[in-house]
Amino acid sequence: MAVTIVTYNSRRYIGACLEAVLEQTGVPYEVVVVDNDSADSTRQILARFGDRIRVIHNARNVGFAAAQNQAIAATTSDWVLTLNPDALVGLGFLQRLVEAGEIDSKVGSVCGKLLSIGPDFTPYEQPRIDSTGIYFTPSIRHFDRGWGVADEGQFENMEYVFGASAAAALYRRSMIEDVSDAAGFFDPDFFAYREDADVAWRAQLLGWRALYTPSAWAYHVRSAIPGHRLAVPAVLNMHSVKNRFLMRVKNMTAGVYRRCWFQATARDVVVMAACLICEQSSLPAFWEFTKCLPRAVRRRREIMRRRRVTDDVLALWFAGQPSFPLAVEAQAQFDRMAV
């Protein structure tokens, strides 16, 4: 398998992140790091690892999505783990993710239990969930399942989820190839933020499953916290606004929209009003969205031409249901409803 990491001024985390990765056992793996022209000491830290990792240096910051595409294209393994530099994987993380993925040949992505950790990589006294997979609400907002709640054993079952957070997501190579287009696996127009939800939605349209396994655990610092937009650089907030509409254009189907139109439209109004009134730095998102729109429409046509799942099964994921049990009955339901 391959572990792919994108760095950009990541000196605070990348050393510890790589040390934890290189302690993994149980499966053979390679580590590929793409550095987006870091201006701090990230490159010097990467150099210390010598030939234990492969490093690709970019002359400019091309964004998370494009850089991850570079890293993925530089590998050929059956499984690829995208990993953020501010993540710290636990022992056996790689092996347990792969073992879970092998349970079901229709699983295209696997995620483990991500726990929150402080910026200095010090665990909190009371363990808190960072992510146990991505889910969508009827307003077409996506969140990390369980984010911010205390870990009290409520996420100890292996379950199907909508998708995996790219902070630590294992992807099957055949799924990567199936859902990719000429631009790559992640949409480079997204630059950063929401690209994992876009991939997850595209994978669901093409009939792939996402699996959560609690046996694989890791820590994640998470610099972007829901509801704390002031702590995020303005340019990233702008990309976040742009990408929510790009994702909708590319992946929304008539049947799902018919069920969710009121909540989705109400949320759109809130977002646009917030940009006009209190976050005017995000207004360029609408111009950037317009520039990306022709490419998004072309990608939509290709996705919809190849979709394999009906709106009935897709709608289940947008009805506030964050997961489905891993059981024969659940598999049978998905199989019956798939085209």
C-alpha cells in the first residue's frame, strides 16, 4: 500500500506524523510526500528521513487536491492512504484499515476512528471524536460523524458511512481509477476543503461503499473547526464557499434534490447572506465558482453518464442517517436498490 501526504508549512507536525507512519507493521507500504513549496523548515525535516520516504517538491502551492493527485499518481499499490501531516496514526492503523477493506469487494474507502488531539500532539484528558466518517444532512451540509463528542464507546461497531475524511482515508486503487477523470481523483478546482466529500458523493453515485472500522485509530489536530471560521485564513473560507456549490453542481441528482430542496435552498440563502453581510472576504468565491462552472458541468455529464445507483438509495444518505449497519440485510438492501 501507499501513504500519501501533502505538506505546506507543516514543520510543526510532519516529523511526528512520519515517525508514527514509519512504525507501522503488518503490511508493506511506501510513503510519498508532496511539498507545496513550504517556506518554513518543512523541507529540511523531510530531508532527515532520507530514503525512507519519497518526496516530490512543487515550485508553488497547487493546493491539497492537486498535490494529492500527484502523490497518488506516483504510486501503483492496491490501497492508498491519504494522510494529513497533522495526523498521528496508532499502532496497526494501516493493517487494520486494509483488513477491513478486504471484507467487502464493493468497499472503495475505509476510515478508522479519528480522535481529537491538541496542537502539540498531546491527547486530551477526555478522549473526543474528530471523525468516524462523513455524513450529509437534508440541507446538503456534510459533517464528520461524531465530531466534538466524548468518546464513550458509541462508535465501536463497524458500519457503512457515506465517505471518509481525507485526513486519514484509505482508498482502493480500483475505486480511485473508476471515479477519477482526466484531472485526477480529487478535483483540483477545489484546491482545498470538501474535496473528500466530493469524492465520496461521486463514489456513492458509482456504487462504491465506504466502511468505518473502530479497530483502526489515529489522532488529528484539525485546524479548521466547524463554526469557527474566524480562525481559518480568509482564502480557505472562500474556497469552502466555492466548493459547496461546485460539489452540488457535479453530484446532485433530481431525485435527491426533490426530497431536500427546501432545506438545501434555505441553507444556500443563509450562506449567500453571510457572505454579503459579515464575511465579504468570501464573496470572490462566486466569481471563482463561475470560472470553474464549465469544467464542473463537463464532469457532471461524465458522472451522470456512468452512475450506477438509483436516487432511492442515494436519498437514504441525505435523510439524516449517518451510517448503516454492516450486515447481510444492509448489503442486500443496497444491492436491490443499485442499478
